[in-house]
Amino acid sequence: MRFCSVWLPDEQRGLLCAVGAEGELRAVAAGDRRFADVGELVTRGGGLAGLAAAAEGMLSAEPLGRFGEIEHGEPDPGRLHLLPPVRPPEVWAAGVTYEVSREARIHESTEADVYQRIYDAERPEIFFKATGPRVLGPGAALGLRGDSNWHVPEPELGLVLGSDGSVLGYTLGNDLSSRDIEGENPLYLPQAKIFAGACSLGPVVLSAEEIDDPYALTIAMRIERAGEAVFEDAIATSSLHVRLETLVEYLRRDNWLPPVSVLLTGTGIVPPDEFTLEIGDVVEISCQPIGSLRNRLASAGDLPAPAAWA
């Protein structure tokens, strides 16, 4: 089952929906009990036992609309649009999980041997990426740092995890990064990874049982500038250097996991060194059967603070 969160303009709030076989959007609700996203389905609707099982019997008879009509729209408080399908308390990310990522990090860094050692080590690189309010959804503007000259998107498969580390579902993520900041000094990693508009998730969370083999997926990315493609590439998840269960195991070690979290599993797509994102670019990350996550780029300094902080 595919789950998305939509903005209800009449109520000015988000609502969790299931996406039907024909793209129809059906609210996940039981009487007055509604859920804003997959996280609330887990914490208030019994979703830890399985997202699809928890939603059964709670789908509205009348559809709110069709997924295809809003999949690539930009946020507008006056109309139906997509929100992040999950706003977890924590988003974590893994690095150097594909060979191409190792090569890129070695090339950009003044401490190149660090990344070779990470690639060869038993312990994977795992770092904190975002809190729930910082997560942006499909169509939202992502940010480019004003003190960086080398910006890249990082398309990644996201694992939606329960508190016990079980995989509840899959989504797509854009782990936006400033390569020159990280390359100057590995200790600058948090500044290269965490800033306004640095993380988007979506367009849906696909329940775990819908994917038989997460190593049989293809992740593609397309970057458009002034309506023309300036970069395109794809990677098979079979190329992962680190097993997904190993990433989850190390994330859980002597660590608390909230009722739901997201672990981004690293990128295998790296644009050439001479490429950098520019304001106005559009990044589209796709993976069937999850869908397509599309975001445009803006100045990080111009983005509004999360509404949850108001």
C-alpha cells in the first residue's frame, strides 16, 4: 500500500491518505480519528505491526482526488497538495555506501584516506540529517547555502523504521549536500549536511510488504535547468556496498530509536566535479514502485522557518 500526506486547504492541515490502484486518494481515518502522516499511523493507529494492516478498514469511501493530479505540484495553502508522507522525529543518513560515493568523497576531500578507511571498515558512516520540522515534501523548495560553491543533490532510498528497527516501509530522500564544505574538513560534515531546506522525503511511503527485494530497485535522478536536462543518471541498489540490515544494526547500537524514524541509505549517483546546483534548478528523484520526488532549488537564507516553530 502507498501512503501520502495531503494538505487540506479548507481545514489548513495535513491528512494521511492511501493511494489506490487507479491513483485515487482515500483518507485513512476511523470516525473522528485522523492521522497527519505515517508517523501518526504508527504511534496512534497500531502501524508498528504493519502499515497496510493498520490502515485496513479505515479508508474513506469517497476519494479526495487523484494522486497524479498533485504529484508534481508545488505547495499552495489554497489547494490540495502533497506534504512529506512521514515527518519522523529523526532522519539519519549513511555515507560511502556505494563505490561511486567513495570515489567522489576521496576526490573532494583534503583528508582523502578517511573515506577509503570508511569504505573498507566494518562500521559504516551514519550521521544525523534532520528533525521532523526540517523535513520538506514533494514540490517544496530546497535550500542552497550561501557560503558554499559546490552543491549537489544526493538521491537515496529511505527506510522507514519502527522503534525496534523493523522496516515498516520505503520512501525516497534528497540528502542535499555542500561538497566543498565537507571536502575542506571532514569535521565540517554537520554544516555540509544540516541547513535550511537540506532534506526532502516522498512522494509516498510504500509499505514494506510491497517490495520483495530492496536490492532489485533502480534509483534515477534528473536535474533540469531552465526546462532542459543538465544531468541524468541511475544506479541499481544491488550496487550497495553495505547491507541495509547492517546500517540498521549500527544505527540501533546503544541508541534510542523513536516510534518512527527514517534512515537514508546513501547515494550512488554523483554529478561530475564541474557541476553544481543553481537557484531555480529542479531535481527529480524516481524509483518504481515508490514514485517521483521533485523539488526546486532556492537560497537557503530565503526559506521560511518551519511552520511548526511558529
